[in-house]
Amino acid sequence: MKLGILAAGTSPPELIDKHGSYAQMMMQLLDKTASGYSFEVFEVHEGVFPADISVCDGWLISGSKFNAYDREPWMLRLRELIKAIYRARQPLLGICFGHQIIAATFGAKLNKFAGGWGVGLHQYTIKAGFDFIPAGTQSVRLNAIHQDQVLSKPANAEVFASSPFCPFAGLVYGETILSMQAHPEFSGQFEADLLRLRAGTSVPAGVAQQGLDSLAGGKAAQQREVAQWIASFLNGHRVVRPCNAF
């Protein structure tokens, strides 16, 4: 299965040599599932888009430093691409910015959350009944860094993960789109390095320290588990019928 990574941004230049780009982190995460994926990266934030959605079997939209509610030309083009992927019933995964711009494409409200930043290790409640998640799973831990949030549920989506801080943390759109606010591709070390880099600049120093404290609490993000969920979703959901809703 060939996956096209629609890179909406990349990791900070100070960290890229050590940890790789967001696209590379996603490849490394999904390689752990032994699903045999191949990848092609499209730097959509630089205006590089696929010639046609048929060039890949499925798609991923990465995180980004940009705001998904902005109206930059490349973001508007990305929204149209999301609609095309949805109509074609191709699998699509959205992470952080990707999660947000997919939701916005289908009518959700986005903005900076009144409760402030969500950083460090977060725990989310998992709703039962989704076949890509093992039965009996009640919660999951993942690293996060965001101030913007999805503030309303798109009409065509279901919530599979939530928390008091982030009610729409994980969304599923029928059988082909999966998205999440947190970063399954972020290791604890990258999250810590990112928070130290951003402390006192884009992220308030006290908030960054709280995030660092959460990483030192003895528990780690459940990256491998969520990677398997993603692979199960991507591998198990295929084109079933045309969709003309958008």
C-alpha cells in the first residue's frame, strides 16, 4: 500500500537532524507495524501537491506550526484535496493540524482553546465500538502540543477519543477518515526537546514545564498501540461506494 504524506509543515530546524521531519516520524511509526507501506512525501505547505489522488492508495496529513483556520492558498487547496479523497473513499489520516483542517473542511469550528495549551503526555478516553481499536480498550496516552482545537463535531464524524481538556480529540468519518489531535509519532524525547525549545517563546514557560513534568511521571506514550490502530484502519477500510456529500 502506497501512502502519500501531505506534509503541512516540518519539525523545527534545531531538532530535525536529531529527530527527523514530521513526515519521517510518521514513516518510522508506521514501519513499526510491519505493514509494508511505501511512502511519497508532498510538501503541501510549500505548494507541492500530488498531480492526482490516484498516485497513492491512502493519505496522511501531518502536523504543522500553521493555524488550520487560516485561508492561505495552499490550505484552501488542501481542503479541496481532502474533499476529493473523501469522495473517492480513499483512506485518510490526519494528525494535529491534519485533524483540525479535515474537521474544518466538513464544517467544524476551530480556534484557540479558552483553556490554553495542551502539552506533554495526555490521557484520552476511548469510546467502545470501533473495530480498529482492540475491544476493551478504555484509554490511551499520547504526546500533544497544541493551542488550537476542534470546537465542534462535524456532522459526518463520530468521536472515538476525548478528554475533559479536548472533547473532540479523535474523530472517525465513516470508513475512510481517521484523525486525532495528539501526536502518535512524537516520542517522549522529541516532545521534551520541543517543549524546551519552545519554552518562553511560543509556549509559556510555566506551561512548558508542566508538560515536561508530565513526561517525567513514569508513564510513556502508547505509540506502538496507536500505530497498530492506524494500520488496522488503513488496511481494513477500502472503497465501498461513491460519496457525493462534498
